[in-house]
Amino acid sequence: MTGVVERPQAKPQAKPQAGPQSRTGGPAARRRLVVIGNGMAGARAVEEILARGGAEQFSITMFGDEPYGNYNRIMLSHVLSGEESDADIFLNALSWYRENNITLHAGVRVDRIDRFTKYVYSDDGRATPYDVLIIATGSRSHLPPMDGLYTPGGSIKPGVFGFRTIDDTRKMVQHAQQEHHRRVVVIGGGLLGLEAAYGLQSHGIEVEVVHSGGHLMSAQMGPDGGAVLRRSVEALGIRVHTGSRTTAVLGTDRVSGVSLRDKPDIACDMVVVAAGIRPNVDVAVLSGLPVERAIVVDDRLRVQDEEDIYAVGECVQHRGEVYGLVAPLWEQAVVLANHVTGADTSSAYLGSRTATKLKVAGVEVASMGLHGPELDTDEHIVFSEPSRGVFKSIVVRDNKMVGATLLGDSRKVAYLTQAYDRGLPLPEERIGLMFDLGTPGEDVGVAELDDDAQVCNCNGVSKKALVDVVKDGCNTVGGAMDATRAGKGCGSCKLLVKQVVEWAADGAVEEDPAASYYVPGIPLDKPSLMAAIRKQGLRSVSQVFTALAPGSAEDAKSKMGLASLLKMMLADQYIDERDARFINDRVHANIQRDGTFSVVPQMKGGVTSVQQLRRIADVAEKHNVPMIKLTGGQRIDLLGIPKEDLPQVWADLDMPSGYAYGKSFRTVKTCVGQDFCRYGTGDSTKLGIDIESRFQGIESPAKLKLAVSGCPRNCAESLVKDVGVVAVEGGRWEIYVGGAAGAHIRKGDLLATVDNPEAVKLLTGRFMQYYRERANWLERTYAFVPRVGIEHLRAVIVEDSEDLAESLDAAMQASVDDYVDPWSERDDQLTPGQFRTSLPLTVLPQVPVR
């Protein structure tokens, strides 16, 4: 069976198909299980079904609206803030579907279910039969009614975003990083709104939150807790407007502000709507299934009055409740799988007691049950310390905890969650519920957790699962997390995971040595690894694995880092093995989301000529390049080139590679400089070209972007580059290192002020070589410089306090001498399939033609 299938380009007839998909199979034929929805609920339900032998019972087909595999939606806020890349949040790689013989139709929407003939019809013209159907369509962002939200054509106004999908997140990041966008209004002060506000602030733009409730997170906590949270959020520089309702989005073609009811307008160039979610029930409604607030299901998760149709997740209404948290979804998936596979037909879902435990806008928040007392006899214990951002509230009824709110200090959350879920007896001195005053302490709280208490809500990992891993011999926190996936979701449970592992190991927890490894597959830190490579004369990635890896086992995750390190260390002595490279480095172009590549020819210092421009235009026209884009590094990007066309495009361009891919030196941005600018004090253009000519293409632990500015007006943005150079009065040059202006923003530290361009080039090369030899794999300079310390760098790089200057300069010179334009491979391909076209695993949206 095909694991992942290509979406048809043309719509076939929408009729049931005979043949292999006929439901007239013999007695031994597997039943057909179709899942509508490839989100967290749908994929989790399938995981549970597989765990119960479902692969032997069913041939499984999944449909997903989004053109991707299954990813952790909870982590989108981390992607927005730049703490995680979008590649890091996928839960099931495409290989998982293939390995489990699951047919995945990614990017295909199911429009209708014919529950009488048992077919589902999708928007690609496909008709798919089922014996058992699971609906897991999730929910979508709610866009409350307000003027100006849509264009006259009916689309969302440019600059307005929901916050629900990975595409939403990418578009928000892209919009926020445009230099002329400086202010954003987030509509909604709940969990999602505050996460969006916090994430967007990391891109250096002003953020204001508008919330219709009287206090922040009004669904999860009372006014007192909301006031403390507001203080903490405002301390981050985020302005908050509570009790305010947005009535209109201003602007004709794009966002220029929002109007509030009874309050002045707020000017902005971006609006994020995070005002809640609504279940996706369109397909259920159109198919005649029972829908109220969501799809109505019984205790077996079976759709009301339908024997073979189940529903799970945020699209479900069970006993009148609709859930928007992960924990109920996991519980539902277990019950559903028990029934679908017949593993436990007595299993019943009776509803969930919801608890929220997250880090919201950098503030630890835990909330469960009631926010405050409801009856005269309810006890309400409150501790508030606004100056530290700490607030604790517990509601007790009949000596049982019925609600709690913790802000800024969640050390007691394990015990409180258990007390809330299980109705544990409470200490007579209630203050012991909040503080470790003898009853019950953190360790006691962990010990008292039931075995089936869920420690990681994102991945549904129980205390028992962690304890079993420890009993099986894993005595490191990292190892337990890898084995169970605990802490691999939002990360808010990591402290509790650590506590459980420590408790289970009874003090025998070992420090995770892998945390210091340069690459995960070789148990050595960087200095030790480099020393071993030199001592044993290793020259290739495979030789390193053979000599230094446990059992000589190769590790795919380690190959890129090792290849980069060896190239940096050995220059022309390095034996290149192409399978150790990432696809970008194998074909010397940047892979795009639709499987095509971008081609960026070199323009040193951002300077070009009439001849180069004409040649690029001719190539773009000849190859029907769908998009031509100017980059932030002052170059021209040709987007949408098929892999098999790359050699011919390079040949037609007849220009060197601009290195817009890979972990290496990329470009030097320059301003106009001395010749034309009225303020220029130094020839920044010439110096930028000289630097780029010298260091082009050298390998590094992460990409390197440089800039040279001709005066302190800093038009080339030198202060936020890995290495930035600024001309100052008297013919001198300032050198800054460790700056960044992408997902992370940091002003570089002044390394030195020198008298001439030659000194600039010398110290720039010496700094880069020191960074190349000592930085961790994928560690950008904005993290490396503060970790090492600018004073230490000045001492080593400028003052040569460790007598390293000569060796650093020599090593850099060897790399410079080893430079070969990678695009020369157009005439002599190194591997037979280097530029062979590959079938797309999933059909993704094409780069739009402009």
C-alpha cells in the first residue's frame, strides 16, 4: 500500500470506485477505516487504534485540510516567538504514515459524507468508501463580527490574522518582520491572545491587547488573579485594554488601526484575532449528522444514531460540553479506540475535569475548576504578592478542593491537580496547600500522585509510564523524556517530569551526558571531538562514526554537524560524502515548501551591473521563474526552480553561487558608502565586497550574515548582524559581533575600533574562526557571544591573550584557499542522482505567480 499519496491534479469523476477499494472483499479482508482530520485528535485516535492491533483490523485512510503531517498546535506560540522552528513541532513524520501503511491525503478537504452508501467525498474529486468513519475536524479561529474585517471581495483584510495553524503563524512572522510594520493589536486576552502578544513582541514591535472581559484570562481565573497577571504582562511592555470591545478594523486596502467601543482608536498595521475557537462542523452539518454546539456523541464517542461513525476532539459535544484543551482529547481517543478495535467495549467516556497548566507570556499559570467561592459555605484561600507576580487561590467545598488558580509559582501544581482530580483529603492547615510548610511537600505531592495521573497533557504521558521507564533502567531525565515523549509538547510539564523521574529513581538520577555532546550520535563535547578527530586522523563523516560512535552506528541527526565540523577543520583534506549533507547542501540551493528550490546568484556587497541584471532577467524568462524576489541581503532570489533544472539555470546565469542556503557565511550587506552618500565617512561598499570575496562560502556552526555601514547612521543595519562594521570619524572602523534581527533581536557588542580596512578583515576572520571552532552546532553568534562574554572575546581576538591569533588566522586562511564555487558542479555532477527529480511526498501549495 502506498503510504502517502499524491493529490490528483485533475478532478476525476466523483463516483464510487470498484476494484481494490470495493467493499466486496472476502472474509479475511481488513475493514476500511477513514479518518477525516489529521490534527492532534485524529492522529492520536489512530495511534491508540494501532496500539490495540488496529493495523491488522483496518486499512486506514486519513484526510487532512493542511498540506502537512501531524503537528503540535500547542507549540505554535513557541514558533511565533522564535523559540522553536516549525520543523520541530511535528508529532508524526511522513515516514510514520508509511511505516504504518496509512494512506494520507494531505491538503485534501472532505466535503460530504454519504452515510447511507458509506462513502466520503473530498474536494479533489475522490470518493472513498469506509466501514468505520472517524470525524476529527477540530476547530477554527472565531472572528467576531466587526466592521472592516473583510475586503469588498470577501477575503480577510491584509494585515488581519487568525492564530490557529502553522500557515497562520508563518504569515504572522513574515508580516511582523517587515520593517515598516511597527504596531500590532491582539484581540483577545485569553491564553491564545497572550501567547500571540508575547510571541509578536519578540519581533521588536509594539503590542497592545484588547480584551472584552473585565480581566485577562477571564475564562480561567477570577478578577484578582487577572489583575496580577495584567501587572506581569504590562511589565513586559505589552499594553492591555480590558473591558474593551473592538468594533472595526480601520484601513482601506490594509490595516491602519482598530476602533474600540467607548475608547479612542488604536493605530496599528497588524491585527491578530484570538477571540476563541469554534468547532469545525461543516461536513457534519452538510451530511445530516446531529450537530448542536458541535457534533453530538455518546459515551462511546459514537455519533448519535450512527453505528459506524465516531467523532473525537474539539469538534465533539459530549453531554453538552465542548472541550478546547488537549487532555480531554487524549481521554476521548482512548475510549474511541477501545470501541473501534473491540479491545474494551465496556469503555466509556464520562467527561473530563479540565485543568490548564501553561506558561503564558512568560508567566507560569495553572488553573482548574472554580475561580472563586459559589456557596456561602465554600472556603476560599487566597495569597497575593503582585510585586513578584505571584497569586494563589484555592476553593474548598466539603473538605475537597473544587478549584485553584496559581500564577507565577506552580511548585504545588502536582499535588493540587491530584487533589482536584481525585478528591484527596486536604490538610487541616489549608496554607499547606499553597506552601511547603510541612504538609505536603513537593516530593510528597509527587509520591501521592496516582499511577495513572497524567503528567504530560500534550502527549498523554502518565506518572506510571515515566516510572516504568526508570524501572527499566533509564536514570536520566532526558532519556525518560525521549522514551515517553513527556515534555516534548508545550514543555510546561518539564519540572513535574523531572520531579517524577527523580522520585522514581530515588536519588539515583544521573546527569544527562548527551546535553554536552556536539552532535547526538557521538558521546563527546566539541573540544574532545575535535581532539579525537585530529589524533586519529579521521577525514570523513563515516570514519568518525566508525571510530567514535557507540557500536560504530551512524546517526542521521549527527551527519550535518559532523560534515560542517570536518570541513572547517580539514579544508581540502576533508573527504566529502554527499549522504552526510542536507538537501540544500547537496544541490546548493534552498528548498522551498512546494519542493522547488530558490536560486540566488552572488552579488558581492549588494552591487550588481547592467549585464548581470539583464542576464538574470533572461534566465527568469527562459525558465518561467514564477517569482523574482529581492532578498534582505541585497540579492535577487529566483524562486520556484525544479531540482532537475538547477544545473541549466546556473549555466545560463554563469554567475557564482550566492550561498543563500546551508550553515555558512552568506552575504555582506552594505550602504551606498563614500562615493554617493552625503554622510559617508568610509568606503563601506568596497570593504563589504572585500570581506565577501575573502570569506565566501566558509562553513560555520550556523549561518553568518554580515554588514558594513559607511557612517554611524548605520543604513546597512550593521549593529544587528553576526559581524557588523561601522565607519566612524577619523577613518576608523567599529566592529560589532553577536547581533541579530530575525526571530531574535540583539544589538551586537563592540569588539574593537580599528584604524583601517585591513585590520577589519583580520579581526573579522579571527572572530569567525574562533566562533567556528568553539560554538555549538546551530548556535548563532547572538547566543555564542553572550555565552562566552565580550570581554573574553576582546582579550582573545584583539589582545591575543591566549596566544591563539596566529593559529586562528592560519586556519581561516586554509578555508579561504579551499573555496570552490559549488555551482561548478553543473558541469560535473558528483552523484548520479544529484539533480534527479523526486516525486513529491505531498502536494503543497505552489509559489504564487505574480
